[in-house]
Amino acid sequence: METTVRTRIGLQWLSLIRTRNPFYRFFRVFVVVLLVILGVTLLNSSSELDPSLFSGSDIEMSAVILMEEDSDYQKSFIFKDHRLQFKYDGLCIGSDKKLDKTLVVDYCNPTVSQSFSLHDDGKLKFVEKGLCLAKTANSSQLRLASCESNDLTRLSLNVAGSNLTLRHEAAENKSLCLSTGALNRRGSVSKDRNLGDPIILTDCHEEFSHLNLIKESEFLWDMRALQVVAPLDHLCEGSAACATNNRPDHVKLVSDSSRCLNISRCLTVVTKTARRPLLVLRMAQSIRDVYGEDLPIIAYDDGPGNYSEDVWGEIQRFPLLRYVISEDDDLGISRGRNLAIQSVKTKYFMLVDDDNVFNKYTDIKRMVEILDTTDATLVGGKFTSYRDYSGMLQVTTEKSKNKTLLTLYMGSCIAANQTIVNFPDCFRCDLTSNVFLARTANILDVGGWSEELKVAEHKDIFLRLKALGQKVVYCPDFQVFNKKATQQSELNAKGYNKLRKGARLRRMKNLFHHRWHLSTSVEKKASKFNYSSLKGRQK
């Protein structure tokens, strides 16, 4: 029966196709056109691969086939559109402004094209110029040449995490890395890398030759503060750092009905420690003593977490303390703070150091009230019995010396006397001590702290806020006590000092200066500041 029915239906459709009736002829054409459209659509969809199939690390994934706009054939890339940054000092590989085809050391500049692509055939291409890395015979210095040139240096990629080294195939299996042309008396590469040094192939160094691969899109987002238009100022010209001279308007009142009525539900205390859990516990106890209750605390610690049962027992005494131990034994202050803030669920957070102790001057409710009723992003205080470290920031250039200088005018916020409406003892400011309350969302929006700065990170976050229009308030009466660690409370004194002082600190300061295109930074008295640059100054 089933076969008979199918046969009859098939004969009926055949008769419709063969009929000369105008209506059925039109129906036949319509069906044919519809089938053609469906076929083309299916063909196109099957030939386009979803880019998400290749998501993940650009370095470790297999080469993805991409079409170049300036070519009529497909090429494979190991990575595409990445900045090449020297990890040791935060400088990038760019092209010489005067010698068009010469590669040199330069600031990582978001206003200049510095991206490279590495093809799977070993050719490293400078994207903006469409030229590839090459070198002349009997010379280690590199230059840019046509990608079809016969004298191209053949390069292949060696990857270890985010570090990149390049191998010269003609060097008898000897690894040669991209580095700089500054040589010391012994003939090896000097660690004193300078702007304008030529890029060469030389022996690889464990730290100095390592390159960070940074996606162009991620780099531009992270460096937004240097892309804003700098204010007109004859004291600062020709440097991307001049963008940080932008200063937000005066703090204004806002009518926000979502007021914080319960501090523990709208604020989280955040701290980064370096294997000093006893100090975090001391700080948590001071909160309990001052307010009569606990506040949520997130503490990030370097690994490993091989603490005694007594220490873990003490941590459990504070149910609102989330003590996180990283797998990284050198997480760094900036990354630790960023991770902590990403975990914050409250509207505001309070940043403190692990050796801070709360006291009667730590009036959190008043600081929360400022954030609730104004458009300020951050309200900071000071350390009890310490000097006033707040101040205005200013970048200037010296063309004759080719230098760019960042100056902190200490005490200038109080001297400027731009008070906040309803809070006459609080002032408009650019930078405060590292004890402050801030809007969680706003700090995340500006990118938090620069994670390569494991220390020497203080001015970094405030430069970001200033350039991107976020308002800072300073209240000198809001204080915490910076109580030095005792020998009994310091479980890692030797290791802590090694990470925070000496050569490590000097290197981090260089990283900070290079990130912000600065030659150096200094501190001056408040009397040296140009107060006429402040709009709406209250006298």
C-alpha cells in the first residue's frame, strides 16, 4: 500500500512538471530558483570556517590560513599583527624615523604602527611597510627589504610561554636572537639598552633577548591613556606622555538614589601580600577592633602556600577573609591587585598594603559617602605620622636634551585648595597614598595596574586615571597606620626584600618610565607647581 501511494504521488508531480498550464509553469520556475539559492547558500557556509575554532594562544596554535589584501594567494601565519616588546625593559622594535628601512629600539607607541606578522615560511613582516626582516652579508645588523628578496635572513620561531626567540638557519644550529647593537668591552650585548639602538642578530641571553608578543588590539586597549589628545601646552610637546597632562573637571555632586547603607555589602578590602599572612591577619584584626565587625577582605599571596596548621587556623577565624595563594611564586603587586579586584563583587573596594593597621582615623563611612554623592572615581587618604605624599602630576619636555620628565608636586593638592562640595576638608587631586577607596567598575575599565610592574607601580594607576578623565579626591584626615613588620610576623623577610629592593626595583622603575615614554620622574615641593593651570581654582 505504501509503495502504491508513493508511486501515485510521483506521477502527479511528473504531470505537473510537464503541463503547459501557465500557473504550474510559473510554479516550476519558482521551485528551480529556490533550489539554486539554497544550494549557493549551503556552499558558502561550508567554505567559511568559524574563527572561534582557532581561539586560544596565537603562539601555540597551528598556523591559520588567512588572506592578505595585497596578495592573490593564501599565506599561513604563526602570528599576525603583534608588537614585539623586549620583556626586560619594556621597549619595542620599531622603524627608524630617519632611516626608513632600519629597525631600532623604540618606545611601545600606540600612536605609531609597530606591528609584525610571522609567516610559517620564516619571514617576519613589518606590517605597515609590507617589508620583511633581512640582513646583508657579513653583517649582524638587520634591516627591512622586499619579502621576495633573495638575501632574506631565514628565521624560524622558538616559543617558551610568551617569550619569542628567532633562529638563524645558516648559523650551524646555533641559536641567534633579535637583540640590540650595544656591545660592552667584552664583546657581549650590554643590558643598557637605549632608544635608537639598532636591532641585530646576536647570541641569545636568558632575559635580555626575550620578546613579549602582544596582540595589536590588546596593546591599543591597554595603552588608551597615551592615545588621548594632549592639551595645548608649550611645556610639553612632541611626546605621547603629554596626554597625561589632561586633568578632569572639578568633582561634582550627583543625585544617585543607590546609597550604601551597609558598608559590608558595598565595600571589599583588597590587599596584595608576599608570603606575609601574619600581617594580613593583623590588619583583619584591626578592622574587627575598630568597627566591631568584620569586612569582606580579599588577599592575594605569592605561592607556595606551605604554611603551618596554626596559620591556617588563624585565617579561618575570619570568615569574610578570602586568602588566595597563587601558583606563581613571584606574582607581583600589580597582577595580584588586578586579580583581587576582578574577584570583587561589591560596588567599591578599599586598597591597603598588608602592613597597614586600621585606627580611629580610618573613617570608611565618610569615604563611601563621598563616592555615593559625587562623580569621583577614587578617594584617598594618607598614612598616620607619614609625610603628605599626595600631589599634582605634570609632564614636561626638554627638546634641547631630548628628555621627558614627570614631576610629582608633593602637598600641592592641599595648597591648591580646590575643596569638594559638602566635604570642605577634602581636595581635588591627581595622586594619593596607596590607601584609598575606589569604584570597582571604573578601575577595571581603565585596565587596573600595568602587570609588568611587579613593584614601582604607584604612579601608574594614577596616570591612567588622570589621562582617561577619572576624578581623584584627597582627604588627609582619612588615615591608616603603616606599622612595620616585626621579625616574628615576617615569614619571608629575606625573599620579600629581594623582590622589592635593589636591582629589581631599579629595573621596575625603568619599565615604568618606558611604558609612559618618560626619561625620568622626580618629586618637588608644592611651591614649584604652576597653580594657574588648574581651572576653577578656589582661593
